[in-house]
Amino acid sequence: MTDSNTEALKAELDSLRNENAKLIQSNEDLRAWMLQQEAQGKESVFQRLNEYDITEHIKQKGKILYLPWSKAWTIVKSIYPNAVFEIKKAEDGCIYHTDGKTAWVEVSITINGQTETETLAVMDFKNASIPADKLTSADVGKSIKRCLVKCAALHGLGLSLWTGEELSDAARQKKEKDLDDVKQEILGIIAGKMENGVTRDVIYKTIYDIAGVKNPNAIKDIATAQKVADAINKLGGKTKC
């Protein structure tokens, strides 16, 4: 092989090495970008669901405000079609867990690869644990649905409605209790005002004029939230003939 051929081959090998190095770096850059996007996606799930306006979907039973399970799951699936929930079964395959005295259910929801898990005691209409020997399938089914909503709250949806409830450590770390208290107060006031004839547009305008947002769950500070609560509380209903 002549010197010129050797030099040409060497140059070609050097070129291939450079291209290979660029390809490796490109793959590393792509992997880093994907990890960053994944991390941002996990962050944005909580932020997006936490700021979702559930005002018109909440129901009230006595003094308790709640989001129906069917509406909660519809909201989650409409925003994140890949979301799945799982009933965590006991070792014997039963859909509830028991210590022989009382029972509880466990549910997990996975969104964009992030899983949150919650448990809930099987309770009666007074929120008292039902003895294990008195359980019915209806009791367990209702608890699973309620636990599903509670688990969705860990992802951010309607989290303020659970103020005063026993949430997991993960949920308590995510909450800002004082602000959530006022947000829950706002939702309660709104529910009452709408029942008395105050239109949603009037309520939203009142919130927007003070907070710059229509959704009470998007309010960022307690002082603004308190002003909103006071203003909505002063709204009157429709004049009846």
C-alpha cells in the first residue's frame, strides 16, 4: 500500500471517529433533554390539576364539599388520556384490606409515569369505620370511589377540598394549609351563592377583578384569597318576582 493510500485511509478513519463521537454526544444530549422533559412533565401534572377549575363541579352534603368521583376521573382522563388507576388488592386477592376488626381500601393513580397511592378506611355515612363483620360490597365500592378522588388530590386535583382530612405525608407536604383553608371557604361560599341565584359569570368576574384569575384554585396568596372570599360573600342573588 502506497503512502498516499495509507494517508487517505487514516483520514477516513479519523473522519469516522469524529462522526461517531458526534453521534454519541447527540444521543447524550437527547437523553438529557428527554429526562428534563420528563421531570418537567411530572411537575406540571400537579400544577395543571391543582389549578383546574372545579368550581362548577363541586357538590355539598351538609357542611362537606366534595368532588364526585365520576367527574374527578373524567377531568383526569380528559387532560391525561394515559392515566390509569389500580385497586391495590390484599394478598388473598380481596379488593379491601382488613385487620380482622375494621377494613380499608388502597388505590393508586399513575399519570405520565408518576404514581400516587392513597388508603381510606371503609366508613359509614357518619365517617365511622365499619366493623369487618358488617361490611357489604356496597360499602367497599363506595370507599374505593372516594379513595380514587383522594388519590387524584395527591396529583393536585381538588386538593383544597381535603382540608381537615387525614391525607398521607406526601399530600401534607404538598399542601399550604392556610391558603387551602381559604380556598375551601371560597368554594363553599360560591356553592351557596349559586344556589341562591348568583350567576357563575358574576362570581368569576368578582374573582378576576381581585385576583386576576377566574379560578379560585389558581389564587397564589392568602391575602388575595381572603379578599375574594369577602367580596363573594357580599354578592346578592337574583331578585325574585
